[in-house]
Amino acid sequence: MVKKIAALIAALSLAAGILAACGSGNEKTSGEAKDDYVPKELKIGFVPSQNADTLEAKAKPLANLLQKELKIPVKVTVTTDYNGVVEALGSKQLDLGFLPPTDYVMAHKKGYADVLLQALRYGVNPKDGSNTSQLVDWYKSIILVRKDSNIKSLKDLKGKTIGWQSPTSSAGYVWAAVEMKKHGIDAQKDVKGVQLQGHDKAIEALLNGDVDAVAVFSDARNIVKGEYPDVFKKTRVLYTTAKIPNDTISVRPDMSKKWKDKIANAFVKIGKDPKGRKIIESIYSHVGYTKSKDSHFDIVRQYNEKVKDIGK
């Protein structure tokens, strides 16, 4: 009898252990593990793609919409460059950042960020820079010159002054520099580079004659045509690159799956609402968001490797 009771207790203990293990596995899958980060206040990092003074004012209405959806406070921080956002994600001073593809790849490699969403934009008509009706999760870089310039091909850029964005900017440096190299022009050795802060500032520098050419996203001229109505008449596209994955919304990797999904769904919902779409379009010309995954950025890794050869 004692042996039977002992056997029964052992069997019950084994069953309890199996059930506990199953429960633990389900807990992790649901994103509710104890070590997962759950934000009490969502801290978001932005970097200006145009006038830095107005970005924070434009971002606050988005913060208000997110706060309404997420039921927690949302704080907006504007930094001077994307490296600042990457490092702030790594040190856990930020929970979420709007990162271009190159900066996202760098952040992910360091273990600082996971991609959550990709921005959607209207396609661009290459003839006049107008929007198409198609929503796409990619864009292109263009090299612009003045309409009256004697620069007719990439090879004519040799010895000229070109305005770049930061060295990690996909549209403002990486794609253009890599594809220039394919045509025999080294972006470090063969041209004089000037780093500019913002695609709007790049176009202004071009119009003012401070540089001979600029690399910007297609078509950045739309963001300055209010101030410079003749920008399309005074400039022309010298070169258009291959497709670049759209900007990301990336989060710190230790955030719980439940909150990652909650934040992603909130952004998608805001992008589908006419009022919300107007707000996000005013910040980065985004018109919506789609869920993404890391493998979408393998092409970025390829270009990042190729850009290392520039200047050698």
C-alpha cells in the first residue's frame, strides 16, 4: 500500500512539473515573461529631416494620438542625429525611434533595436515629383543638380562639390555613393563632400549655389516648394538609385511582445485615420505604416558593406 501511495505521489509530481513547464512556455510566447519590459511612459526619439525647430511641434499631436490609444503618457525627444537615437535606445533612455534603414541595421546589430513597422509613402512620379496613388514601402535616392548646370552624367561630378547628409543616411549618402562607385566616381576621393543637416537644407544649398549637386530622397523638392515655388524649374534629376526600404519604427528588443503589438497596432490605426495621416505626413511624409521584419533589410546590409570600399 505504501509503495502504491509513493508511486501515485511521484506520478502527480511529474504531471505537475510537465504542466508547469507548459505554462512557462506559453508565458514566454505570449510576451508576458517577467523580464520583459513594459513601458509606463513611452519615450520616442525623432531626428529632423527638415527644419529642426518645427519638428517637435509637429510631433506632439502624434504623441497625443498615441497616448489616447495606448493609455500611457508619451514623451517626444528630438535629437540632432540618428546615432543619438540609436545610442539612446541602447542605453534604454528611449523606447522607440524613427530610424532610417541604415541606422536600424546598425542598431539591430548592436542589439539595441528590433524593427516594428515600415513607413508607407505614396510613390513618386519621376517626371515631375508628384505623388502617385500607390502606397509603397520603399523609396529612392536622387542626385539633383541645377537646371543650368553643365553636369550631365555621374562622371561629370568629378571635382565638384556635393552636399551629403550623414554618412549613415541611406538616401542622403549610402545609396548614391555606392552607385556612383559603380560608375567610376569615388564619393570620398573624386568629389568634395559637404555634410548638411536636413534634405531641405541640401536643396536650399543647391539653389543658392553653395554646392554643385545634392543627394536627397525622391522627391525632397516637395518639402521646400512652398518656400521655393520654382524649385522644380531650377533643378533637375541627374541620377536615380535602386529602391531603398522605407524608414522604420523600431523599439528596444526587451519590450514585451504584447506591447510591441499594441504599439504597432496603434500606429497602423493612426495611419488609416484621415486626421492621423495628416499628422504623420507633416512629420516625415509618411502616409501609413505596415508591419515589417528584419529580413526586409538584408539589401541595406549589402549596401553598407559596399560603402566601406569608398575612399579606399
